[in-house]
Amino acid sequence: MKTSVLAVEIGGSKLQLAWVDHGGAVRRVYRGQVAPGSGAQEILSWFRASAPRFLEELAQVEGLRIGQIGIGFGGPVDSARGLVLTSHQIAGWDRYPLCAWFEEQFGIPALLENDSNCAGYAEYCCGAGRGTRQFCYMNIGSGIGGALVADGKLYTGQGLGAAEIGHTWVPDWTAGQAGVAVKLEDRCSGWSIERRIRQWKSLNAGTPLYTACGGDASQLTCAQLGEAAAAGDGRALSELDRVANALAVALGNVITLFHPERIALGGGVALMGEVLVGPLRKKLERYAFGEYRGSFEVVPCELEESVVTVGAGLIAARALEGRGESDSGAVS
């Protein structure tokens, strides 16, 4: 019986168990969901009920023994101690010993990483980061996260994570006065953009923005904003130009401090494509350290729905291989 790894994803409501092979391919997956507003204990109950069946299936059908669990968690974690620090979406996770819980329940060693770190490592190994040594990942979705890979290794600082790009500070163009700073996530995440544009008092009839939401700005989405900008709507283009500028300030500092070869953008907001990324690239050339200009590229992510589980699986496989227990040739 071969030894392999179990990848776990814990998001706000999205839950996944997956077998990820040594090349980063998801071979088997079991997905679940809990009701909005469910707490940590409801999520853990789902895993308590679902994981044994999944492990039994892997043993009987695939001939696999799971020797390591890798967990990608949607929030700040202490990876060195296997603790969830908090969740900004779900109650009950504060200082929760998540690795210890999995180990006690299933008798398998577990390790824990922030979901953005898992996603960034997956992109490095199997997606947009392939072929680089210095790589940066940033997801722009309901929140903004990031990951850094330095000399081929995921960088996690002191074990509390690193590359929290969404919590860096940028000029606040909504403040009405110069010199005011705000966290990037509070102006450029999907949720913050939609809160802002849904407060627009009036839309000009016949414009792409007006058509997209039927004249009711309170229904606008980021996707509609991007579509309107692509259709040449001036107000939408101006809004995305300001968003791109703030993102470029933050990433310009990342480039100056870290000098990655490649930056991969993921998340729902990044799916707007060139109407956002085009201005971002141009502004980055202004904000990055002069000697570094022209030596990096900004590209879209390649992996999709499974990106967190792929990363969690590969990180777990690396730990298993380090103990000499894997015969799979895991990516490291």
C-alpha cells in the first residue's frame, strides 16, 4: 500500500477533502458546504463525519495509506504551532489548535497553512510560477491575500505567515484630502469595491454601467463594473484606474523589497482581465524601484477551483518526503 497525503481546504463555507498526487493533480475530491453563519464546530463536525469515509475509499479503491494531512485555512494561522489565529468570516476559530484536532480525530500528522500560501505554492509548482526562483502570488477576491516563494521555498516569516499584501497601506483616494492612508483590502477587495460602487447616486441612462444593472446602482457587481469598463464606460474606467493605482503602489513595494521574477494575480476581481491588469502593469513601472523596471512580469493565475487543495497537498507531500515515508517523488 502506497503512502500519500490528504489535502483539506477550510473556507468561509467551502470545504474540501482531496487526494493530490505527487504532480499536483487532484485525483479524488469530496466537497461539502455548511450554511452561512455556521461556526467552527459545525465545520469540524462535517470533517469528523466525512473524512473517515473518504480515507476508507482511498484505501480500498486506490490502495493508499494517508501519512500526512495538509490543511489550507481561510484566515491567519500560526503554522509553526498548528493554530488558527482567527477567522474574519466564521466564529469559533480564535486560537484553535486545528492540527491537534485532526491528529486526535484521525491519527495522522497534520500541518497548517493560510489558504493564500497554499494557493501561491500551488501556482509556483504547477501554474503561473513554474520556471521561476522568486515568485509572488496575490489573490484579489472578497479579500486580498498573497504569498512569496523565495529560492524555491514558500516564505512564511516566523511561522505566522508573510506577504499579507492586503494589509499593507496605500493612499486613500476616497478620503477627500491628501495624506490619508488605508489598508489595500479596504479599498480594492471585491467586497470593498462593490460597497463603494453600490453607493453611486445616479447613473447616466444608456451607458454600459446603466445597462449592466438596469439603472439600479445598488445591484452593481465587480463583474459588471469590469464589463462596463471593457465596453468603454468612462465612470467604470475611472474607478478601475484608481483601483489599479492602489494595487500598483502595494505591488511596487513588494517588487522593491523582494524583486520577484513574476507576479501572478488570482481571485474574482483579477478576472476582469486587461481593463484592470493593463493599467496596473503601466503604473507598476512607475512605482517599482528604477533598476528593477522591465525585470518582472504580471500574469494571470493558471489554476482554478482546486488551487488551495493542490497547494495543501504539495506542502504535505514535501513534509512526508522529508520524513522519508513517501515513494511518490513529491514536488519540493
